[in-house]
Amino acid sequence: MMKQYGAIPYVREDDGIKVVLITSASGYWIFPKGRFEEDLGKQGTAEEEAYEEAGVKGKIRKNNTYRTKVVIKSGERVHLTLYALEVKTVLNKWPEAGRRKRKIVSLAKAEELMDSDALKGCLRHFFRDMLA
């Protein structure tokens, strides 16, 4: 089974924590993720995907990891590991800006937008951890 690594990018705002979602190639709202890049390592892959797909840069929170299984567009089952990434910079231009939409939304709005139960489960665990 293929492994992918990604991020749950988040920002702290006056009205609470918000997460960054992007559209997949099929138009679903997801977190940035991609295939493991050996030269970057697991967390480096997650940071790179956040930059390339969502146009955000930040710092991985080492204690916050979320694992699940998802089915990608090809129909292949994937072991997905997501890392909480505190966003420090939101870019106006980024590599995949022309291919994806990006939204920064509340946790409740993110759950409403996402279709994947697996990703919603990761979001709920992330939210619980951030409140702890």
C-alpha cells in the first residue's frame, strides 16, 4: 500500500484556530498531501506539499501526527500521515495556484466542506489536540 504524507495547515486568529483546505484534482476539499520524497523525509514531504499545493509555509508541530487510510483518484488505497503545521506565511503565488482553490476556514466549516470521513476524523483529532 502506497504511503503519502501531508499537513493540516492551521492559523491562529482572534476568533480561534482555522485550517487551510485545498481542492483535489477532482474538486473535493482536502488537506495538502503527496507521495513520500525520500530526500525530504516524512515531515519535509508534508511541508513541501503544503507549499506546492496550498501556498503556505510554516513549522510542523512534532507531537501532532494523524494517520488514516484513504482512497485516491486512481482507486488505490493509501496510508496517509498528516502533520499539524502552524502557518507562518500565506503566499499569493505558489506552484499549484492555477490548479487548486484554497480556503482558510473554521474547523466547523472545514468539516462541512470535506467529503472524506477519514479526513474528517483527522480534523476532529486535530481539533481535540489543539484544545488540550
